[in-house]
Amino acid sequence: MKYEVGMIIETKKPHVCQNNLWIVIRTGADIKIKCQKCNREIMLPKVKLDKIIKKDN
Ligand SMILES: [Zn+2]
């Protein structure tokens, strides 16, 4: 999976705020994403992100 700043990704499980849409705000070995509902930002390794997002969109 290739990530680009500004792209919207969907996680399999929703965030604590029940939203599952995130925007990519930084890429690299670690990817930083921001929740589209509560604006919380999290950073996680690309390999981990690959496992938790839906790829069929
Ligand atoms: Zn959230």
C-alpha cells in the first residue's frame, strides 16, 4: 500500500469516537494520520497501518 499526504484511508475498526475515516498527514517509515471526526493524530509504522486499513476502496 502506497500512502500519500492528503489521501483518505478507512480503518477496519473505528476509532474511539466511532469514526473510521482518516487523512494521511505525513508519510515515511512511520505514517501519521488524523481522525476525520475528532482530529486526533496518531503515528504508526507503515507495516502496522497496512494491517488495519481496508484496502478495497
Ligand atoms: Zn476519532
